[in-house]
Amino acid sequence: MIRTATPADIPVIHALVRELAEYEKAPEEARASEEQLREALFGERPAAFAHMAVDDESGEPVGFALWFLNFSTWRGAHGIYLEDLYVRPSARGGGHGRALLTELARICVERGYERLEWSVLDWNRPAIGFYEALGARPQDEWTVYRLTDGALAALGSGH
């Protein structure tokens, strides 16, 4: 049901990213090209990794998890930050999301990584319920901040 992504998966990963952006009501924000994804996942120095959820009968991809390593100075160990987890609506309820998270947890345990973290939109109650049923807990005391576009350019140029 779960396999490591290959370069041949780039078009479907790109399509799934677009579907996720639609689901999250932000399609205009998903600007990554297939080439950017290919470079990030399979370039000379990969910055991210991906796993595919495939239908057991057809072998067709129905979801994916895209992740990268982070590091905790408090724990002195790496962890996984799950950037995207998405299963197509037609395949939800089939265990694909759980299988993807199980694979990432397995990688953490095998490699000595001490955290598996991700963000979820506060309105996405189905996902929140799913994550909490797995034992994940929200980090309510933390607020995510982000610099992008003009603000990032201004600060980066010293203004």
C-alpha cells in the first residue's frame, strides 16, 4: 500500500499537491512546478522525501506524504516534518493516511528520530479527529509565523 516515491511519480505528486491546495481553499498558493519538485526530491542534494499510497488492486497512486528532516536542539536529534499528507477523497477511509503516517513513524523509530510533526488547518475537523485518534496532540502554545513574498524580500535585502 505504501512505497517510496520515484522520479516517475513527479507528475502525480504535482497533481496531488494541486488537489491538496484546492481542498485547503488556496489553489493560487500552490505554485511549485514539476521540475521544482523533481529537483527537491531527486536532485543532486535532495531536500525532501516522499512516499506514495497506492491502491492495492489497481496499483494507482491515491495519496502521498512529502516530508523533510528537522532538528531539535532540545532533544539533540533529528525529526521528520510532514509538509503534506493527502489522500484523494475517493480513497479516504481505506487506511492509506494511517499507513503513510505509520511508515513515517517507522522511519523515525528505525533512525532514532525523536519527533514526527506537522501542521493542520484549524477548520479541518476530520483531519484533526484522525490525528488525535492516532495519539497526536496539538501544540497549542505555539503559533506559526511565516515570511513570504515582499516581506521576505524586504527583510532579506536589509530593509
